[in-house]
Amino acid sequence: MVGTFKLRRAAFAFLLLSDRTLSFSPSPFQSTFKTNYSVSLDMSGSSSSSAAAAASSSSSSLSVSQQMDMYKSLISTAISIGAPAYNTGDIPECARIYKETSLQIAPMLPQNLQTGLEATIQQTFKDADEEAWAFRKQFDSIIDYQMPFVPSNEMTNATVTILEPFTDSNMIPSHPCVVNDNVMGGVSQGKWLPASKTFRGKTSLANNGGFSSLRWRFDRIQNWTYAKGIYLKVRHSDPSAHTFRVILKDTTCEQVRLSNFKNVFCNPHLDQKAGDANPIFIPFDSFDQMEQMGRRLSPGQVFNRAEVTELGLMAIKPTVIGEFELHIQEWGLYS
């Protein structure tokens, strides 16, 4: 019995260092961190807090995306120190490193990530093991976070000349197919309300789930080479926290089961009582990473806009948990 317990605990500890799994929705015992560390610590003396403090002092000169990459690197570094400590039995040291890093980066994170991490910092745990896993779960969510495309003033008449809205009659099918986490045993729900062009539902973490999506399958392969990308004018629930994904598939994706291209978007600054929303522009060039069940495939495969087979929308954890609503005022191609 003792031997079995030690083996099981060692297996869980090993997963602290494992790479991204094939699951749609990783559990706390599955790692989603990347191994390409761009910030490293001096193992002989420096701590994660000193590295984070140095990062904080220089973050003001970086873009939001660069800052997020830096925070993710700090987390990866903390894991590279904390996980070996956990594996050797020094679980309190692992928990201390994770909490110390969290205290340093929490004030600098986007609000939706900051809330969860600060709640974990304030939480009381029964032991160091529970504390270490709680912080690790937060770390995984932060590392998995992708910066969304938002309405931008950078797109001018010089760069965008034509907006071609999707219509049921000549661009996309009238009724999308609903694809939820039920295919993996989850219980999330979603539906498309065509009269108001609204994607509404509720995501749930039950049974390791957490997503709902709509898929418009084209009867014929679409050639979108004349366009630069997709634009959206949207309103949605919880503008400060919720983000959504636009999904594209080409003929190559049709040959790789459950694969597609995704990009994240949101409208965080929209006054929900105001009038028309500003457009969000997502260039086709940004669809540069094919995914399979949430796992990134080998780099180099980019979206082929000459052979489009499917268009979709997705609400997914960690930014959308519970009820959501995405209203599409207008979307289509821009060139």
C-alpha cells in the first residue's frame, strides 16, 4: 500500500514537468507550459521574486504582448525551480516559490487573469501540496492565455478599402453546426439565434470540459485570396473578461482530424448601451499555427486562404466560464 501511494504521488509530481497534453481541457494535473524560456534565474542565488522585480521595472517600455511573454517566462522559470523541489519532497519550497512569483506578477496582469491569481493568493490551504497545485493551475491558465485582437484605430482607409459583410445568401450557410465539449464528455451548451445573430450559451468545467462553438461548413471550397482578413463588429457579455475565438479550416485541416486555425478577439472597451461597434480586424497572416484539439502542431503550416472549408466561433475557458453571449452586428472580409 505504501509503495503504491508513493508511485502514484511520483506520477502526479512528474506531470508538473510534462509538456502540453492532447486534451481539450487540461486538468490541474496536466501541464500546459512552454519550454522555450526567455528569462532565466541564477540558480546559485537569485530568486523568482528578484527576477520578477527586475521584469516589473522594465515592463513599462514593452508592448502588452511583450509584457505577457515576459510574465509567462517568469512563470516557466518558477516552475523549472519549483517542480524539482516538489519532486524531491520539498513541497513547501515549491509552494513558496509559486506564491512569491504570483505576488510579483499579479498586479501587472490583465484584469481577467489578475482576479483568479489574486484570489488564489488570498486563499487558505490545508497544506502546501494543495497550495502548490492551486498556483500551478493558475499558472497554466496564464501561460495558455492569448492576447486578443481588439478594435483598433490603426486600421485606416489607406489599409482597409473594402468591407464585404457575410450574408446568408452569398457568403456563408444559413445555419451553423453546434460543436460543444459534449464530444469529450462535457456538458457545455451553445446555440445560434439567427434573427439577432447571437451566439449564446453556457460553458462548464464539469467532466473536464469548458467550450462551446459554432461551425459554418461551406458547400464549396472558398477562395479568399483577394481579402486581407476577417473583420467583426461585436457586442458581448462581460467585456472586461470574456474573449472569443474565430476558427478557420482549409483543405489541409480536412486531412488532419480535429485540426483548425484560431485567433482570439474581444471588444473590452465597448459601451454596451452605445450604438455601432468599431470593427475588429484579424489578418489572415495571423492564422499561422495549426492546432489539433487545442494542441499546437509543428510550426510552419499557415492558413491557406485559397482553400477555405469552414468558419467558426468559439467560447472557451479560462476567459469564458458560465453564461455568455456574443452578438455579431456585422462580420465579413476586408481588403
